[in-house]
Amino acid sequence: MLYLGLFFSIIIPVLLGLCILSFILKQKKIGGLYRLALSYGLGAGVLTIFMLLLAFMRISLILSFLAPVIIAVLIVCFVIIKRNHYIIFEKISRIPKLSRLEILMVAIIVFEVIFVFSQGLLRPIFAFDALANWSLRAKVIFTENIIPLETSHPFYLGGGGHINYPLHLSLFQAWTALWMGSFYDSMISALFALYFLCLIGLVYAGLRYFCSRKYSLLFTMFLSTMPLITYHGFSAYADLPLAFYFTGAVISFYVFIKKQQTPYLYISGLFAGIGSWTKFEGILLAVVLFVVVSVYGIARKRFHKS
């Protein structure tokens, strides 16, 4: 039941993200890795924002959150797949032939992914900031079955260090714990390992717009083997999820420039917003991206006029 609960806590946000992504992109084709990575991040972000809205309405998380989300996701997925109005799953093309060097690079990347997942599943959340901030808040939310927002509450989440820290990761951890029935630190770490995996997928998908498969695999391999990146894959800090969301925002903005399709700009904005909901530094990064988008829009308008 423990692993089944973990599976459902992950697959539901992915399905939710797939549905939202399909409504935004409609019939536009998108690469498999790129699509799944965006779906995980988008679904997780929307899910936790919805949890916060329920908290403001003073609705119990277990009674009024789990069942409606499951039913809504299943209905939307059924309607979309049945009517075939939007693209969710595309046919998997045949596996391309890889050179020996490419096979070696893929093997190294896979090894790093397995290493990150194994490290996360074998140890509790031990890093002080991760334990004292995001995971502590998640445990309070899980045990109290509410999000303590009133200053009079003994477990008010606005007190202590890092006052008013964004609650995305805390709520996502609490969501997973609700599904598992208990707060297992080692199992919760799988969420961060998935962010590591999705970051690698996003980087590879983004590089494929610039260079060949061989060089894309090479640079992705370098990223996946960086000690700091792998450490954050199981340490439960907010830095890696923030890097994932900002990377997704930047890559989506580049795809918008390349394809001149506005939906990718919407995705870029959504990811920048969720990044701000992940860590305060995400606000500054979102401002930087907004400035870049504004400069690009002004330059493009002047270029067309001339």
C-alpha cells in the first residue's frame, strides 16, 4: 500500500499536468520527454495552489481535496482521450540507433538517475534547512490535516526562520504523505529525485533545439554527473525544483521564439510563476525573464516596422 500510495501521489499530478498542457497546446506536437517533464512540474504546481485555496476556505484536506481531484482528473482525461480533441499521448516512434559513444553516455545518465533515486529512498531527510523548513511544515500540515494560517494557531507556519516561505514543496510533501497514510521521509525524497529526472529531460529536450543528439547527450551527461546537482536530487532542498521550473520557463520561451507559437509563452509564464511559489529567489528570476520577454517583444515589433 505504501508504494501504491506513492505511485498515485505522483501519477495524479502528472495526469493533471498532461490535461492542462493539452488544453494549452491543443493540436500542437511536442516531444515526449519535454511533455512529461512539463506535465510533472505543471501538475504539481497547480495541485499545491489548489490546496492553498482550500485552506483559505477552511476545508479539510483529506475530506474535501483527495476525492474531487481524483474524480476531476479521471473525468478530464477520459473526455480528452475519448473525443481526441487534444494530444496527450502520442505514438512512440521506433528507438533510434545509437552509436557506442551515445550508448555509453546514456548508460552514465541512467546510472546517475538510479543513484539519485536509491540515495533518496535509502535515507531520511537529513539536511537541516530541508528538515527545519519545508519538511517540518509538511509534517505539520499532514498531522494537523489543515494548513495553519492563523497567527493564534500553535503551529502557525508564518513563524520561526524563513518567515512566510513559499509552501509549494511543503504542500507537495504533505499531499504524498496523505496518500501513503504516514510521513516516510525516504519515500518523500522520491519527489525530489523526480525533479532531478525531469530537469535532465528538460535540458536534453532544450539542447536538441540547438545541437545534434550526440552533443545533447554529452552536455546532459555532464549536468547529471555534477556532484551538487546529484546531491540536491535527494537532499530535499528547494534549489533543484526552483532550477527545474526556471529551466522549463526559459526553454519554453526559446521554443516560443523558434516556433512563434503563443501557447509556449503561456507555459513559460506558468513555470516562472510556479518557480516563485517554490522559493523566494524564483520571484527575482521571474522578473528577469519578464524583462527579457519585454525586450524581445519591443525589439520584434520595431524590427517588423522597419
